[in-house]
Amino acid sequence: MINYKDLGLVNTREMFKKAVDGGYAIPAFNFNNMEQLQAIVMAAAETKSPVILQVSKGARQYANQTLLRYMAEGAVAYAKELGWENPQIVLHLDHGDAFETCKSCIDMGFSSVMIDGSHLPYEENVALTKKVVEYAHQFDVTVEGELGVLAGVEDEVSAAESHYTKPEEVVDFVTKTGCDSLAISIGTSHGAFKFTPEQCTLDPQTGRLVPPPLAFDVLAAIEEQLPGFPIVLHGSSSVPQDEVDTINKFGGALKAAVGIPEEQLRKAAKSAVCKINIDSDSRLAMTAAVREVFANKPAEFDPRKYLGPARDNMKKLYIHKIKEVLGSDNKA
Ligand code: G3H
Ligand code: 13P
Ligand code: ZN
């Protein structure tokens, strides 16, 4: 049993309270490899932003859960080396699928876990989330639950259609489970194709697809039920069109990729939404940079020469999110 506090990590409790009170949101960035982690830590250290490092099921399969945990421990030391005196870094399990997965992460030093029972019947979601909370709280590990189902298909996290969170269920869920934060569904979804072209309108000036707005009325109704309670938004990549254009220009095939407009995320960040999950945008930034190097320098075969630009591009993206969208800079 390793406690996250001995690794220099923090849980989300204090961080979320400050974010809700201060009208900003904490970035939750997924990581799968060293360059992504370096870019996240550099961006957070440079902007003095609290940050959540997220590990998904896919990441655990790809990179190994133990290795990722040690990388997060290294991230704390690296942040200090970069001059961030008191790094506020959370190591979080993203979309935990079972009690055993959550327990295993808690036992090896994660400071926060998500138990995603959103696909289960309500009472089963309550029972599973409660069980995880009871275990996690013994070690002061914080727990994110989820109510409502996100649309989109990514990894095992999928649903045929979006089912918004029912505001009338949230008080009962939070009270019965004791969870520390709640992921909700208000129209976001995972991946780079969040809406079909049919769901969007076409901006005649730019020729770009404009997605429908998020259900801010549902968010407001949830906030009314749970004043000040930390709310989480998954599926919050904006799918930057310049990255998509670069990918397509250099041989990619991402047609009709569309995300959540930044102004909507800015608005959400000012509400009780205090954790915003971003993964796909980082994948796009990495892929765009790598494709550009390969296209312009076909003789290049030193991975540092294409992963380096990929890292730079991801760092730029993370800093942009922190400063221009979530408003979490200078909060740690
Ligand atoms: O919620 C989904 C995340 O983007 C992680 O996806 O399981 O493919 O790593 P992944
Ligand atoms: P995106 O696919 O929009 O980046 O969402 C990531 C996410 O919600 C991770 O849990
Ligand atoms: Zn998610």
C-alpha cells in the first residue's frame, strides 16, 4: 500500500473547492507517454496551474499502470525542478470500470479515482460508487461518480445516444454515495467527432460546422439542486480546426471532426464545473506536428526530431487551455 501523499501528490478536495468559489476549472489531461506528460508538467509549472493527470483504461493497457504511476511521481519532482515550489498535481483514474480497478489504483498511489457506473441501472450505480467511496475515503482519496450517459464511441466508453443527467436524481446520488464530484452529461461526448454534420449548422463565412450548444439549462438545474458541489465535464475537447487542417494537409483523413466551442467551455468553467477533461485535442496536436515533420523531412528517422515538435505543440495547447479557456493559471 502506497499513499499518494508520500509521493507529493494531492487529492481534488481543496482544489475543487477553490475552483468552484473562484469561477475557474481545473484541467484534467489524459497521458499515455512521456512526451505528453512532459508537456503537461511544463505547461502547468509555467502557468502555476493545478493539474489533474488522468490515466484511462486504454492508457493502462498501452503503457502499464505501474509505470504510469511512477511517471506521475517523477512529474512532481520534475515540476519542482522547473521552479514550481508547491506543485498541485493529482493522479486520477479516468473511467474506472470496477471496484477492483479503483482499489488497485488507490493501493498504488493514485490520489483520485473515477468510478464510472453511468451505464448501469441507477441503484447499481449508487451501490458501486458507494463501495468505491467507502474504500477510497479511508485513505483520503477523492472519488468522481457519473450520472447520465455521454454519446460517442471511444474505447469502452460508449453509448448509442446521449442521455442527459436528470437533475432530480443528483441530490439522492450524491447523498447516498458520498462521492466528492459528479460527472454529468449535458451534450458533450468523447473523441474528435462529437456531432454529426446533420446536428450542426454551416457557418457560411468559414465553411466550418457549428455544433449545437450544450444544455446549460440542465447544468443550471443541477447547480440549483447541488449548490457549490463540484461538477465534472467529460468530452470537452474543442477539436482545434487548425490542427485538423494540418493533419489533413499532410496526408491525414479527418473529415468533419468537430468539438465543443471554447466559448462554451469558458462559460462552463465559470459555473460549478470545476474539472474539464481533455484528451482528443492533445492527440490532434501531437499528430499534426508529427505529420508535418514526416511530410517536410521524409529522411528524418530520429524519434526526438518528430516527438520533440509534437511535445512543443502539446505544451502550447495545454497553456492555451489553462490561460484562455479554463482560467486556472496562477492558482497554485
Ligand atoms: O474518456 C476517454 C479518454 O479519452 C481515454 O481514452 O481509453 O482511448 O485512452 P482511451
Ligand atoms: P475528449 O475526447 O473530448 O478529449 O474527452 C476526454 C475525456 O472525457 C476523458 O475522460
Ligand atoms: Zn471521459
